[in-house]
Amino acid sequence: RPEHRAPPVAMDDEKAILRKNPWLGNLPCLQPAMCLEGARPTLAQFTAHVAANWTSDFVWSASFDPAFIEQVMYEGYLPTAHGPIEIANKKGPHYILLPKLHEQRCLILFEDLKVTKSARKRSRRYELSVDACFDEVLAGVHRQHGHSWLQPPLAQAFKDFHRSGGTGRARMHSVELWEEGRLVAGELGYAAGATYCALTGFADKQRPSAGMVQCLALGVLLHRCGFSFWDMGMAIPYKHDLGGRDYPRMRFLHRLKAWRDVPRLLTSGGRRSCAELLVPPWSIGQRLLLAPDHASHPAPEVAHPA
């Protein structure tokens, strides 16, 4: 697959950022030029070095180019933004991209997915959709959480990425939960091949079950669409309650590389009953007995590092 050609970031911009923010000099710097044909090092080579030798989670970049962010996702970073910051001789506000390559990554393998009886019962009132209203989900996230790490230039890059469809390395998605035609929960995430990464979400505080139903219904939908695993990012107790396990960075990257080029498409076919997803005839107890759908989705063996 040809490398993408992102607009270069001027070295003067990076130097101006560092003059006012010297703490960034302690972090590795990702540059769009690493994605160009003939680059040395390439983004993949630089990431391999960071993964093996860097003992923190974060790197940084001055670029918010959507195609560059897509490449960053493909290599295993979870993109976040930081700011506003000062830049020498430039009026603000200014922001930096702060991609995160977790030392421990929480993943859910679908055979481990746990669905509670209460979620099944409450699922009957909800419907799930994919990519129905990206901007509304983004607005819901900002209303509930503020801008936090999803600062304006990154939010705009996600919008542009979603609208363009990307270059083929990854695909940006929104997931929506509806009750009687009203959006009550949603999340933003991205797929790279047969892997899906959840970024952030929101839920109506008047519907305490909505967020969990949306999450679980999405998990079953991902399985039905042939995905290998669900990347949940940073470990939080509720993710472990869903069946998540923590993977060291190198094990996560090995699993990602085995599946990121296996084509899959996340689609709901319009609004879909959550009860149809969460209360199928093969549900047993509090753990979901997943149907052997992956038999029709062959993929390479995952070789774990020693």
C-alpha cells in the first residue's frame, strides 16, 4: 500500500513549540515526514524503537493532519491532544498532538465478553446504529466531558477523517444508541483492519443503563462483523468487569499487527434492536456464549513475543 503524503510540519514550528514548552524535549517526536516514501526512520521503525525502549506512554507531534493521525492509529497509538500552549512569536491558542502508546493496554477478546442480566432486560427499549450522526456524538462527548484531551484541532481532524473515509489504513466511526428516536448515548472509535479501538463516549444521565447497553451491544456487533478484539485503551475497573484484560505493550502490538490488515467493515445496517444483539438464543447466564462466526473469517495466527 502506498505511503500517504501528509503536509510536512516545518522544523521551525517544532523549535518554536519547544522554546516555550521545554518539557516536550523529554518526549519522542513523531513527524509526518516519517510517513513519506524513502523516510529514514519510517514511522513504523520509529514506533518499534519507542515501543521497545520508551518507559512512558506519551510521544508528541505538531501535526493534526487527518491522514497522519490515521497512520498514527495504524501503528498502535491512541491519539490525544494537549493545550492550549504557548508558541514563541505566535498568537494562540495552540495545541499539540499527544499520541499515547500505553505500557499496558486493556483488550477484550469476544469470548470473554460479559453481559449482565440487567443489561439484557433494559436492552429492549434501545436501538444501535453506526455512523448515523458523527457530529452529534462528538457534541455529546464535549457536553459531558468538556474538551479534556479531545481539543478543537483533534476534534476537527476526527471529523475530516470520518468524512473522507481515510486512506485505507484505518476508519473513523461513531456509534449511537437510540430510545424512541432520541440519541441517548454514543461513542467515537476507529477500526484498523479487524481491530476496533474505543476512544470516548457519552450517555444521558437520566438513562443510567444507556451507556452500558450501548457498550455491550457494540461488543456483540463487533464480533458479528468478524473483528478480532476490542481495544479499550487505558485499564479502568468497568472495562475489566466487561471482560477486559491488560496486555503489555509488546503483546498488544504483536496482536495488532496480526489483525490490522485483515479487512473488516463495522456496520449496523441502520438502527438495530439491542435486544436482538444481547438476548439471542445462544446467551447463557451472565457470560455471552459467542457463536463461532469467525470460522468464516480466516486470519493469521497471533505469535506472542517471548
